[in-house]
Amino acid sequence: MQFCRFGLEGLSDYDSPRFALRHPAIDSISVSSCHNLFLPVHGKPAMPELPEVETTRIGLLKLIQGKRVAEVIVRDRRLRWPVPANLGARLRGATIETISRRGKYLLWDCENKGERGFLLSHLGMSGSLRVLRQRDECPPGKHDHIDIRLTDQSIIRYTDPRRFGAMLWIEGREPNHPLLDVLGPEPLSAEFSAQHLFRASRGRSLSIKEFVMNGHIVVGVGNIYASESLYRAGIHPGRVAGKISMARYERLVIAIRDTLNAALQAGGSSLRNYVKADGDEGYFQIDAFVYGREGKPCRACSQPIRSIVQGQRSTYYCPACQH
């Protein structure tokens, strides 16, 4: 089972964001608060994607690694899966050793008097995690469902307006869970390759965009980054996955890695202002090639960007550059 603990560490120079993938038609590519981590886009909550979750993991780790849990306050257990009734008892007194990531799941490795376990968390469609310091005056709001209070008086607060996230407990020294067992490879790992996509797509009639967004095929390629990666690879999002050649999958794998690496390097993107785990305003606002740019000129050919709906999600593409 693959887990990401250190973000970009272990990637080759070829995978690095400074080696920006070149679109065939482009010469070069430039690439204490009570706010939620992910602020609205066009009036709707921006769904956290892999770069946002990885940035959250890194931000949390810097603030809470090695600290002990004093208590857990659960105001509403009605998340996507009910919060276990014994979660507070499991976490009370535990030391947070580290936080790893599998897809968009965060795995909090906890130790308590020689016993180990994992808090399995997911931000869902609108969730956020932030750390409040003792001096912060930020009373819980309507959507602040869980507080994890640490012995240093800081608070890890989970906010989720849509309640589509998760906070579950895994007993034992290994994070084995049915939700993790069915996940595809990490997109920045060696297991993710053109050969993997080519083999998995044979006989499949769904669109390539829906195919790469399937977490059983590859984890963490969400709606924003799927549109951007397909543009960089020059592939039309409606093309049937099972009819795409190996050569085009090779380009797509590079495009997915390049797109995600650029977002990770910059700190994740909600397309608007981004607030990190420590409450400070972030520093990345995505300069999208196609996403959210319907009707605007393509940066390569000046043709208007178009939008279609696939799997109840908006897809953006250039009709001239993507085939």
C-alpha cells in the first residue's frame, strides 16, 4: 500500500515543477483567522483536491506533530459515515506521531501508552481543518463539527458545511481499512504509468476525463486538475478511454504529474484565496489554462474555451487544441 508522507520528496528532476510540460502549441508555460481553508468559488464551496489535501497535511504536521490530545469534542456525528462514539476515548492522551496521506485521505498515526491506531480523515466536498492557538478568539460556528484539543491548549477544528467528510478510527499498527484497499495508485508514484492506464482502459467506454477521475484507477485527480491535465496533453475530455493509444497515455501521465506537481509546489489551489492550516492566508491562485474560462480565448490558439457536463461535473476544454 502506498502512502505519501513527505510531499515532493523522492521525485526525480524530470518530475519537478521546474520542468514544466509544454503544450504542443505553446513554447513555454509559466506557471489568526476563522476562515475555512477552502473558500468559495463562484459562490460554491471549492472541493479540496489532492494538492490541497497534501498542503493541509504538511501544514498540520508542522503545527501538531509530537503533541498530545487532551480531549475530543464532537458536536455533530452525522458526517458521510457516523463519527465513532468512542473516538474521544481512543484519541484522549494519544501522541500524534505523524500524518500520512493516501489519495485524499489523511492518516494520523497516533500512539497511546504503547498502543497504536490511526485517525482516518477526509475533507469531503467542503471540509477544512485549521489549528487555533490558545489566544485565538474563535467560538465554534454552525458547521464546526469537531474540535481536537491538545495539551498545549491549541485546537484542531474540523469544519464541514455539507458534512460529506469523515473522521474514523483504525485500530492497530497498520492503517488497513476497506476505504483504502480499493484505491488506485498515487499519481506521483512509480506505480502510476502509461502502461497502467492503457491496460485498465481496454474495453472501457467511458470518457477519458471520467476515467482518470475514478479513484479505483488513480487517486487524487479531481475535476480541476483533470481538465487542466487533459488540456496539457492535448486530449479531448470526451474521447473514449478505451480507444486512446499508449503514446497519448504517456503524454497524459506526464501532464497529470506536471499539473499536480505545480500545484503542490505552489501550495495547492482553491482558485480563490487559500488559507493554510495555521490560519495564515496562502500564496497560490491557480492560473488555469481552461478550468473556469468558458468563452475566454485559449492561451495557445485564441479559440474560445468551451464547457460541457460530464458525470454531473463541469469540464472545460479547447476545441482546437484538444482532439
